[in-house]
Amino acid sequence: MTGVGGRSKTAGLKLRRLHKSFGTFEVLHDISLDIEAGEFVVFVGPSGCGKSTLLRLIAGLEAASAGDVFIGGTDVTERDPSERGIAMVFQTYALYPHMTVGENMGFGLKAAKRPKAEIERKVREAADALKLTDYLDRRPGQLSGGQRQRVAIGRAIVREPDVFLFDEPLSNLDAELRVDMRIEIARLHRQLGNTMIYVTHDQTEAMTLADKIIVLRSGRIEQVGSPRALYDDPDNVFVAGFIGSPA
Ligand code: ADP
Ligand code: MG
């Protein structure tokens, strides 16, 4: 990897028998999964099937009702989000409107009390990689949707996470921009080599980005496989409906 911090640090993930209930409603049921370091894994499934909840459990933004999350071989189930080596990109950017692009991107490092020179260097490198160099002094309100999402991705990159989590990052963008950003994310994955876990309900995104697709249905894993394998050999009509081939 070159340009963004000059390091290549990544980790695999193991989910073991994860459950999550809200009250009596079980949103995730017995999720076990192995993700290799550097793999691009895409979760697909209908609205409400538990995709965001699963990402939030991995991130530590939500506590599991049962089960364990291992990142890089370490049990992080009890750890705070900031101590898991992850960074998350949301559908709704979640940028601070009163801060500049540069300040938004460096905020996490500043909060972690990293030296100013280091923050500036990392923000500059991430801005280069994302074609945001000319926008560092603007505020989010002066940017297009695509540029805002780039800032959100840049903010994740500067933290040099082992694992990136993306929750439908492109679904607020128009179709053309979505294609551009998809290509950009694929390029970033090649460049950084990090593990990326990506939620989408866009079949094209899933098929083109994923090394491995995980189909979720009502809080359970329905099928796991490469895009090709799921397309050629879906286990059932539900998977076929999501991935595209006639069952
Ligand atoms: P997806 O991202 O696949 O659309 P979510 O993980 O957001 O699904 O939600 C899964 C289910 O859990 C939905 O029925 C949703 O209403 C419910 N849910 C999510 N978060 C909460 C919460 N904090 N409290 C109660 N129910 C929730
Ligand atoms: Mg969701």
C-alpha cells in the first residue's frame, strides 16, 4: 500500500454464535462466521433482516445478547468501539457541519490526542487518495453528496483501522455517482488491502465488490459464497431472488 499512511495492517474476524434481541424480538439468531484478513465481505438481505444491527455488534455500538466477536484473534466482545481497530462509514455521512472537511477527517485522531503534525499528514494523504485535496477548507454544506461520502470514507481511512465497516454507504447517492464511488471503494480495497465488511441492498454492488457474499434473512445466515457460486448455485428461491439468477 502506498500513500495513505504507508502501512498495511489488517485483521480477520470471527463471529461466534451471536444473538441479539430487542425486548422479546430476536433480531439476530446464532450468527457464526469467519472472515479472512483482507477479504471484502458483503452482507445482503431485505430491509429489517438485521444487517445494520450485525455491523453495530461488530463495531461495538450495540452489545450482543449472547456470543462473541473476535478481531485479529482477540476477543473484543467487551471492548469499546474505539478499541476494536474498526472504522465505520454510514449511509448518512454523519459529518460535523461546523467543521471543515480537514477537521472532520482528523477529528478522531484529534480526540485520541495524536500529534498535530501526524494528523495533518494523515488527513493530507487520505485527501489525496480521495481527490479531496482542494476541498479541505470547505464545510460539508458546500460539498456534493458524493464528496461528503468521500469525506466520511476519508475520516475512516485516517484512523487506519484493521477493518472497515460500511453500512449502505452509497444508497443516498444518485445512480451515476454510485457507480463512480463503487469503483473508488474497490480501488481503495486493492490499495489498502484491509478487511472490508459492506452492507448493501444493491445487487450490482454486491456482485462486483464482494469476495464473499452473505445472504441474511430474518436474522439468520441463509447462504455464504462467492458471487459466482451464489449466482450459479443458489440454495433456494430466496437467495436466487437476491442474487439474480433464475432458481
Ligand atoms: P436492516 O439494516 O437489515 O434493515 P436492522 O438491523 O436495522 O435491519 O433492524 C433489524 C430489526 O431490528 C428491525 O426489525 C428493526 O426494527 C429492529 N431494531 C433495530 N434496532 C432496534 C432498536 N434499537 N430497538 C428495537 N428494535 C430495533
Ligand atoms: Mg440497515
